[in-house]
Amino acid sequence: MNKIILTALTAVLFNTLAGGVLASVAGLPAVAGSVGMNLLAAVLGAAAPAGALRAGVYKEIWTGELVKALRGLLAGTWLDGIPDSSSLVNNDIIHLVEVGVDPDVLINNTTYPIPLQALDDKDIAIQLDKFQTKVTPITDDELYAISYDKMSRVKESHSNAINDAKFAKAAHALCPNENTEKAPVLVTTGERDPDTGRLRLTPGDIVRLKAALDKARVPADKRRLVLCSDHVNDLLMADQKFKEQYNLNQTEGRIGRLYGFDIYEYGNTPLYTTAGKKKAVDAAAEAGEFPCSFAFYTPRVFKATGSTKMYYSEAATDPEYQRNKINFRHYFICMFKKADAGAAIRSGYQASSEGSISADPTTVTIQPEGGSQEVTVTASGAYTAGPAPDGFEVSKDGNTVTISAEANDTGAQKSGSLVLTLQSNNSKTATVTITQEKQGE
């Protein structure tokens, strides 16, 4: 009898609480909601399976608490302030044309892969990423005893897990796949860490990152730089002004504004291979591979949140352990609107001080009417060719690099430099200076 009375009182208390919450959300008096929920339970109780109404109340409350927690975890982070297109999501699908994405530059989506569906020549529908937590068992007594401490702990555990996965996926999406002219991936140039062979980040490297975005004509007012922990530590040792900013803001996620960027710290950025290729999300690091830092222009990025749903099975279906099982599913995406609005900088790797690379000739002159010239590269191992200067094209075939250009009708001389880098020791470089006079000279 006591158990029956306790169960009834528990049901009334839950219905009162849930009814009050739902009524407040709807703008109605809390008392009306509490009374209405208990009346509904009384009317439907006989027709519904045992515990069904109360289970539904639990799902609404728990799901709402998780959604609230996920929103709170964005505050003050590098994802906070990115344009939110959640209002455009329908059935966890968003139409990219609605958020200003040009389908012709939808290259960055190799991150996921995610299913794309072209509806016509101007529209692409994209499925938001699905994040699902592993199942947490909760005993029947814990669930039906209205243990708010238990609810808080479970909610915190699942929201943190989903949040970590969302951030890792978003960071991966906002890093270029490899170094290109429109989406550069630079390499650090600082001193070598004797323990790991990693080349440290220098303030000059961030200036080079800024210059790369300047060259791509990315607006300067809303640039955001997300530093990995390695690079934060490098700057703390090298830049007193950065150290002062960090000490003031280290608990907030945002470090400050320096070098033309709003700077943040994040500890789970993507990895690049020593050849400069971005690895998969959460891939393990091999020798010479380190987390990167990345930068982007916030107006050319968007994020969107879809549905959140709680799944559970009741203890009544588990007679052996008499426990409920709970997990959550959440939809979210973050990606570029345009692929030319971001850049990354990865840590260089120097296995030793050995190795060499040279180029012959080191000065190349292309005729005003256009043409090409070959450069012979002598290297102790594999090497990479940096991006070509504006107005020139570069192709690499073994130990031969070909530099070419169309006729120069710009009315001014064109010039620039091509940097060749030894992969096993990127402190070893060879620079080729390129010029082309204007036609008529």
C-alpha cells in the first residue's frame, strides 16, 4: 500500500511540475498547466500503458534540459557569433542556396562526407550531421524517484559528449584540405622542438597568415583565429603582448584581438600529414603530425542546429537488470559559405638538421608575350612547391618545376617568389624569383 501511495504521489508531483513548465513556455498560468496535466493523466491513465504518460513527461523535460545545456556551451567560444541559420532547417535538412552558398564552391564538404541532393541547377539540400551518444543505464528507482541530481549528471555527461563532437567536426570543416591559392595552409617556421621535431609558431607566422588572407581579399574586420594548444604555448614563450592578453582572458576561451584577428584557443583541431594533407576527424597522429591552427572570416561561415531527441527503453523491458537506458540524438552543422574565406597553419616537422634542396636557376624571367621556363630541383628527398605568385602558373614533375605565364597585358611588371620546401626538414628551402615585364617594354 505504501508503495502504491508513493507511486501515486510521485506521478502527481511529476505531472504538476511538467504541466507548470509547459504552461509557462506557452505563456499560460503555471497553475492551469499543473491542473490540466493531472486531469489529462486521470483521463488517459486507464488507456495508456503503465508509466507511459510519466515517461513522456520525462522525455520532454530531459530533452529540454539537454538543448538548454548545448546552447549554453556555445557561449564565449569560437563558434559563438557565427551566423546562425537554424531557422532555415527543415526536417534536419538545410538548402544551401538559402544561406548564400554558391554550389560551385561546395568543395569543402569533403569533411564529412555528407549526403548532397541537387534539386535543380541553383539549389543543394544538405543533411545536417547527426550526433548520437552512447547509451547510459539508469535504474528504475533513479528515474521514477525524480532525482534531479541524477538528471543533472546525465544531462551534463551527454551534452558535453555531443558538444565535443560538434566542435571537432566544425573545426575540421573550417580547415582547408590542402594548401591552395584560395585556401592556403601555411607551415610554421620557428625553432625546432628537440623532443618532437616540431617547428614552433612565431608571431611572424601569424603575420604571414594575415598576409595570405589579405592577398585573398578577405575583409579584415571579422577575422577569427583559433589556435591549438601547441601554438598558444609557442606564443606564450615568444610574445609578451600575447602573454598579457592570455593571462587576462584564459578562462573565457577568447584570448583577445591581436594581429588583426579575434583569437581563441581550442584543443582538438585537425591534423595534417607531413605532406600537407588534412587527415580525417579524430585521426591518430603519426610521426611529424601535429594539430593545426586555423583562421576564417565569420560572415562567410554559417552554423545550423536541427532537432534533438531523447531515446530510452523502460526498465519494464529489462527484467534481469531492471534498468532504463537513455541516449540522445542531435543534429548540427557548421561550414563555409565560400571556400576562399579561411586558412590554416600547421606545425612544420624537422626530423633532424640534415637534408638539402637547391634550384637552378634561382631567377626566372618570362617573356612579356608569355611562355614558360623550367627549373631543375636538386633535393635530398621529397619536396613541395608553394603557391605560384599572382599571374604565374607552376607545375611539378619529379625534379623539374615549370613556371609559365600568359602574355602580360596588365600594363605593369609582374613579379613574385616561389618557395620549394624539403618535406623531411622544412627549414630547408630554395627560393626562385620570377619576373615578367609588361608588353611593349
